[in-house]
Amino acid sequence: MKPETPFYITTPIYYPNAEPHLGHAYTTVFADILARYHRLIGDDTFYLTGTDEHGLKLQRAAEAKGVTPKEFVDSMVAIYRNFWGLLNISYNRFVRTTDEDHIKVVKYAAEVMYRKGLIYKGNYSGWYCVDCEKFYSASEYLMIDGRPHCPIHRKPLEWTEESTYYFRLSEFREYLLNLLKNKDIVYPKHFRQEVINKIVGQELLDISIARPKERVWWGIELPFDKNYTVYVWFDALLNYLTGINYLSDKERFRRYWSSTHHVIGKDILWFHTAVWFAMLKALDIDPPKKVLVHSFIINKGLKMGKSSGNAVRIEDLLGRYLSSDGVRYLIARIFNLGKDVEVSTSLLDSIYNSELADNLGNLIRRVGVLIKKKLKGTLSSESIDNTLTDKADTAVHKFNKLLGEEYEISTALQEVMGLLKEANAYINSVRPWELSDPSKELYTLMEVVKVAINLLYPVIPESVSKVAESFSIQLGNPLDISVDVGKEYVVKEAPILFKKVR
């Protein structure tokens, strides 16, 4: 038997200062779809997500609530886990930066770098965004009413002067340029060029990786200086090592790390390329296999976020579209790696009604009802209409290439929806309800349904499972799905999958 190929996929770990919204779900659902797809094709898949629980932002949020930071993050983590359950997220581990094994990894990494002379003490001053937990240079921040503002949150930056410890990022300039230019890690490629341009176009400065405990006490202590806590980004990035047992199981770590796929938003590109690749090199660890970078969801002209006041609540989406599958499908259909996507209720309603209710749902209902009515629920045929089934085989090939090789889930789904549209047109053309024996025509349609739901399983698993059970369809590896003849299908019911929203 061929050994399973490892596939390790991660989301960023999220700040639990507020409940997750559509922006968080955008990343998490996409990663889940890839995880589910790779499990189906037989890969040894590990999916990591979690929460980033240290730093000034959470310290202040807890103080405002009158609770300890640990009490605050514990309550918020329960909310995150609940929402990921509601969205049917199939993660293998939910990592927290307050986990004991993660704290050990952070302290170990800091100690190794310090002993190598890659961390040194100094002073820092600059404009700081608490929401981003990031300093911004003059070339990065926005000037609004004569004051520096965060380019992401459009909030005033805070001037900060303090002693710190630096990581010698500057020493990795040539390594980073060689890596980015010669290895196809960052996808889409224009994001790779963006990082290269930044490194080439300006001095690569060392970065602050610690905060004085007197200002930011909620964090992991530096192992070599107890008066400082580890900077939240340095802490957070190391979760990707923690999640696959970096310190406790070297063999397991090496196996999964060789296939690492980070899914991130473009706003954290620099940290996940220049900074992260340098940190890994400092630890003598190879870079990840792929960094998949998606663009923003735009709402009311701004990147979606609680601090921008334009966040779309997950519970509102679940309430409107009535199921995790409905929300998952909409996220997948609007997902875009290359460019920002403006969202609105009218756009989501249009996709939901036309593709899920009218196209997929209508086909499932019609085929099921016709088989029960015309054939008493049992369908078989030794012949098939190749005009339609050839299109099904083409859709399988295109879908697997688009999702498995190019990560283009929205375009892949359009291939499936195009096939279903052809199937609905085929019903109208052959009019099986008028035939004395429509076995060939309905069998042809059933094969299309079989193909479609197998491809759709990573996106809408509950609906697909319902159809498979109702139509006695065997689910399997999407790479191996093909049209066949001579099977027998027993239709137990004709489910209504998605009801239109008004």
C-alpha cells in the first residue's frame, strides 16, 4: 500500500479580544475545505487553528472587564470553539499560546536564538498600533488630521519609547532574497514579489521581540531576562511548531513540517514571510512548503473587522442561511486569493438562491421525486447519455486541478455549478416525466449528482451526506470519481436541501 502523504495546514491564531466574525471564518473555512479535500484524497492531514492569547490588547481588554487575562481568554476561547463547531470546522488541534507545551517552545526558541547571538538588548521608539500589536514606520502609516494612523484600522497610533530585545532580522537579508526568488513558497506570486520589493527597497531592520514587563506583563517571560515578556508576534508564530510537537516528537514534527501550508490574510504577509522565515532559519528549520495569501473582505469600504465597525456576525449568517453548509458555501464562493471582495447581503442572497436553492437543491429534489414516482425508488441502467456525462468527467478534472493544485475554490465551485446547470437543462429537454421508462435519462442525471456531491463534500459536508444517504450514493476520493453504468440506486427520499431566502 502506498504510504500516506502528509498534509499540514494552518490558519493564523486569532486574537480572542472579541467573538469571531466573517473575516475570521473566511480564512478558517477555506483552510477546512482544503483539509477535508486532502483527507478525501488519502493524505495524512493535520489541521491546526487556535488563539493568540498574550499581549497588550488582551491585557487591556481584560482590565476593562475587571477580570484576569486568563479568565478573559478562557471565556473567549469557549466562544471561538463554539463558532467553529457551528461552522463544522474539522481541526485536529486548537492550539492556545497559554498552553504549557507552547510556552516551552517559545522559551526554547528564544534561548536558542539568544545563545547564537541573534537576540540582543537595545532601545526602541516608534508608532505602535495596539490592535495590530505592531510598530509602523513613516512609510507605512497614514497621516490623518496631522496624526499617524494605522493603515488597517484607521485608528491613531501610540508613540512608544522603551528598552527591548531585538532579533537580528537584518542578518537574514540575503537568505530571504535567495529563498523568495528561487522557491515557489508564497502564493499567489504577486505577494512574493511584494515582500521581495520591500526587502530590496529599504533597509531590513532588526525587530523588537520583547516588551518591558512593567508595561506588558501578560505574556511569556524571556528565559534570559525575567523583566521582559515575549512580543506577541514572536510568540504567536511559533504556534505552528507547537501544534505538531516540535519539542516532544521530532519524527512527527519532521513528517508534518515537510508539508506545511499556512493560510493567512495579506495584512500579516510580512510576519509570515520575512520574519517567520528568518526565525525558522535561526532555529535550523526549513521554510514552510507554501504560504497561501488571501485578500480582504471589504464591507462599507474598509477591511472587515470589529475595530472598523463593519464586521458581519457569524450568528447572523447562520440565522439567515439556516445551516453551516449555506454559510460555508458562500464563503467558498466569494473566496479570493488575488483581490479584495466587497460583500453585501444582496450578493450573498443572490449566490445562495441561484446556486444552492435553484441549481443544486432543485436538481436533487427533481431527480429524487422522479425516481420515486416513475421507478418506485429503484434505479438502474446499462446505458447512459454521454453528452451530459462527458461534461461530468470534465468537471471532475477541472475541479481537482483548480482546488488541489491552484487553491482556487471559488472557480472550482463554478465548474460544479455549471455541470448542475447543464443537468437541470437536460431534465427540461428530455422531460423524463413524460417517458414510459426514463431509466436511462434518470440514471444519467444520478451519475451527475454522484459526481457533483463527491466534489462538493469538502464544502458542504452535511448536505452531501444527506443526499448520499437518501440516494444510496457511495462517497469517495474526488480524484477517482467517474461516471459508471450498471449500478443500482435506491432513493429513500427526495430531500429539500436549501430553502430560498427572501
